[in-house]
Amino acid sequence: MNDISNERFFADVPVFTDFERVTDTNNYRPLPDGWFLALADIVGSTQAIGAGRYKDVNMAGVSVISAVLNAVGKGDYPFVFGGDGAMVALPGTLEPVARSALAAAQCWVEEDLGLALRIAIVPLTDIRKEGLDVRVARHAASPHVTYAMFAGGGASWAERQMKSGRFGVERAPAGTRPDLTGLSCRWSPIEAHNGEIVSIIAVPGAGGTSPEFRKLVMDVVAISAEQGRGGHPVPADGPAFSFSMKGVEREARATARPEKRLTKKLFILLQIALVVVLHKLGAKFGRFDARRYKQDVSGNSDFRKFDDGLKMTIDVDADHLARIQSLLEEAKVKDIARYGLHRQSSALMTCFVPTPMSHDHVHFIDGASGGYAVAASQITGKTLTPVDITP
């Protein structure tokens, strides 16, 4: 496949808007030959969660997406955020750039966040040698933003290989920093308004993806849809104006060198103050509309996805949650699926906003007290417990 089609692959994947169609195989296209997966996850997330640092874990995951996309020029490439990790799919011509970006992100996460980031580059050819594939669909979360959905089993296999020590990337020299322009974590945790924030992961059982598993996903999504807006944890008009000073500090550390961090923090605080005033007055600053921006934050949020399995962080009441859990438990007994489900009182938002003047900023949602990491631990058998985060 030539370079032009490589560059346009994801742009040419058909877009679907109804999330219930996420299991429709007609929506998915195989990655072109020669592509690879750039992956990362946090080593020792158990300890980080136990210390109440899940916001830092989330930020580390999103930093991988930010670093890689900034390094390759923010092209239109598939990516997915997994709570304590992330993945980006890219054409083979970009492998050297992606390797450098991953290594730089690893260095920054370890030196500035004090967390260990595991990284890998996994060629698609190795995945297909195993009889697996990476197929990609494109779901429109809003008119401005689409997110990649992954199927075929290849991404899950690649993650297992990374965790076993294969396909590693050479470490960057100490002090190496990635370009994290746009990485932001200013919002405070978002409280549940329907009942509880629930992070759910459901993956196929021993028999692999089956019609029964696809039906399970559709049924779970349909029940959450009864809650209104699919159980979206962020209000339709955007999150309440509640900003975290620790989040401002994290953003400054991510996007500015030590000697410029005080100036960066002051600039961030000025931005926040301006947005609050403009929103209150209903005024615009050039092309920037604060009220529209808040609405876009909600509409563009990535609160549900498919990554070789269903992942959702939703806001649901007790009745809907009981029905969802009943379906999942029945599927587990029949070995149709394995699942993890973690309940908490609020959600976290970590953002990638290259420019607030555009409508295509993206916002990643997870549960605030362990979220996807705790849900995944229930599948893998690790011991993770919910904790209070430090926002």
C-alpha cells in the first residue's frame, strides 16, 4: 500500500454515529500492511493507585498519545486511551519518530511523575503471523471528534507481548523530554449525577469473540442508553467550573521546562480566569466561545470505546447498574465474556487540546478511584482496591 493511502487510511474509514453499532464487523477495516502499534502502560500501577495517584497514572497514559501525535505532526491516526496506558497505530515510515517519542515519554513519566512506563513497538506483520489482526472502526463522538475502535485480537496480543518483555524500545538519555503540547488536566473530578460512576470492561471468553459476545455488548450499551446520553458522566453543557491547582501544576510540569514553569502556571491561571468570565458574560474572545467550548468538552469526551472488548465509564443509577451486572454475570457463567466492574463517586478527565480555538479537542474519561485499572484487575486476578485520589 502506497504512502498516500497509508496517510489517508483512517480518514477513509467509514464513520458510524450510533455506538450500539460498535460490534458491527462491517464498520471495521484492517490496518494496511507495514503498520505497527506503539504501546505503553504503567508498571506498578497497583502501588500508584494505592497511593491515590490515579490522576497521575491517567496523565501518563494520555502523555503517550500527546507525545506520539505531536511527534508525527498530529496526523489522522487511530489511537486509544486505556486508563493506565495507551496505543497509537501508525504507518511503518513513522516508526523511527514514534520510537523516539515513546522513549521521551517514558523518560518524562519516570523523571517528572515518578512512575515507570513500559513501552513497545509491535509490527503488524508479527501480529498477523499469529493468525490475529488489527481492524479499526471510526466512531463519531460528536460532529467534531471521532475515536478509533479496535478489533481482531491483535491489540490485546501486542499488549501481552509488551508486558512479557518483547518488542521493547531503547531508553532515551536522562533529561529527554517529549513534546506534550496540548496535554491538560485542569478539571477537578466530576461527581455522579445519576447514581454512581461505573467503569466497566468486558472482553470475550475463552472461545473468543462470538455472536453471543457481540449481543452482550449491544445489550449493555442499550441499557446504559436508557439512562440518557448513554450514561455520559459529563453534563451536556460541560463540567462545572471547578479547577484543580494540582492539575495546573501537572500541566505546567508537562508543557514547560523547570525555569519556565512559574510563568506557565500563571498563564494557565489567566486562561482559566478568562474562560470563567467569558462564560459568565456570554461573551467571545475572538473566535473563542467559552460556552460552546464547555459543550464541546462534553460532546467530545471519550467515555466509551471498543478495544478488543467493551470499555465504558458511565454514570448510572442502581437499577440500570443491576441490570448491566446481571447480564455480565450471566455471560461470565456461560464463558461468553470475562468482565470487571468498578464503582466510584466521580470521574476523571484528562485532555489533549492542541488549541482551544478549534472544536476538535479530545477529552479522556476514567473513573476517579481506580477506574479501568481496578476493573481490569478483576479480570486478571490482580489485587487492586479503590482509593481516594488526589485531584
